[in-house]
Amino acid sequence: METKPDHLKETLEGNVVAISCLRTIPSAQTGEAAKEHSTACALMGHCIESGYGLVDSNV
């Protein structure tokens, strides 16, 4: 695997949340709900199948 030069690297910060869970959260509550999303929930079958998103703290 090729390593990118430092000036091309990007750092992302936020909370990883399953897409299936994000769909159930009202947009006004997304940031707070993302902080509370548990690892146990994220590892459930329907969460794994839906994929994941990164919720920025600026939501």
C-alpha cells in the first residue's frame, strides 16, 4: 500500500454511527445522539449491513 505525503493526508473527527440509526434520529438531535451511539448497537447485524457515517461535532 502506498503512503500519501503529509500534505495530502486528512484527519477527520466525529462519531461513527450506523446509517440505519441515523435515519431514526431527528436532524436537530443528530449531534447529541451520535455521541451516545453505543458500540454494541453498531455491531448489530442491521447496523453492519447499513454501513456507517461520521457525524461531525459541528452538527
